[in-house]
Amino acid sequence: MNQRRTKYYLLFAFLLIAGTLAAWQQVSKADLREQRLQSRLENYRKASIEKCLEVIYEDAAAIVDSIMIERARAKRDTIGKPPKPERPDKPEIIPPKDSTPVRPMVDTIGGG
């Protein structure tokens, strides 16, 4: 039974503390409206700044891209490729000067 009373005392103390804290923190409707208005204004400012920064970043990226393209074009070799060489003519077949018949160096059939 003693344990039960302790629980009730703790519950009562908790409710008393919570009630006094709520009583001290009385906020008027005007204060709440002002807080909400300030919060919305701050969100609007942040969103506007983010949009502006996004536009600035896109414009800067376009400028940097165009500068890089111009530099690449300036460094490009403008001479161009040389034309492909033409295929050479077929060489003329020259017959050998020695007209003697070919015979084997070693005679394998005897006789010799």
C-alpha cells in the first residue's frame, strides 16, 4: 500500500509541476501570430535567396562552358588532315636473266 501512495504522490507532483509550467508560459494569440509571420517571412527569404543563387549558378555555368568552348576552338589545329595517299601502281614483273633449267643439286637416283 505504501508503494501505491508513492505512485499517487509522484503523479500529483508531476501534474502540479506541469500545471505551473504551463501557467508561466502563457502566450497570447498576437505573439503566436507574430511568431508564425516571422517564420513564414524567414522561409520566404530563404526560398528567394535559393532561387536567386540557382539562377546565378546556371548563368555562371553557361558562361564558363562558352569560355571553355572558345578556348578549345582557339587551340584546335586548323590545317586539317592531309589527303589519303593514292595506291601505288603494280610493279612490273621482271623475268630472271638466267634462262637455264633448274636441276637438283644432289642426284639421288644413282649415277652420279
